Amino acid sequence: MQAFYHGLSNNTRETLDVAARGAFLSLTITQATTLVEKMASNQGWSEERTPTHKRGGGMHQLKEVDMLAIKIDLLMKRLDK
């Protein structure tokens, strides 16, 4: 869980800590997984609060929520093993 948390941006870590009502890393694996899954399934929170950044040169940058969803999928695969 620490590798997942430390791989996130500072803004996303702060969001998780606020959602956890304290330190996200103090949650149990079950609590943390439930919280992240709930946040990932809630489409509205990211669209309103996450700014999108565009780069020049035709590069497409994924939104922060997309990166979080990818990291959650990878974490869930590791936990399943």
C-alpha cells in the first residue's frame, strides 16, 4: 500500500488523506482498498476538482484521475496475487 501511495502525486495523496479523515496509510488494507474503489467509481469528484493540463506539440496528457485508476488496477492485481 505504501508503494501505491507514494507513487501518487502530492495532490492525490492529500485527497486520499482527507477522504481517510487522517493518514491514508493508517487504514487497514481492506479500508484503504474500499476507500480507493469508492473514489475511483465516483465520477463527479474528479471532474469538478482536477484541473486538466495540456501540453503543446500534440501530446496528450492523461488526467490525474485516469492515472489513479490505472494505479488502482495495478494495485488490485498485486493484492489478488
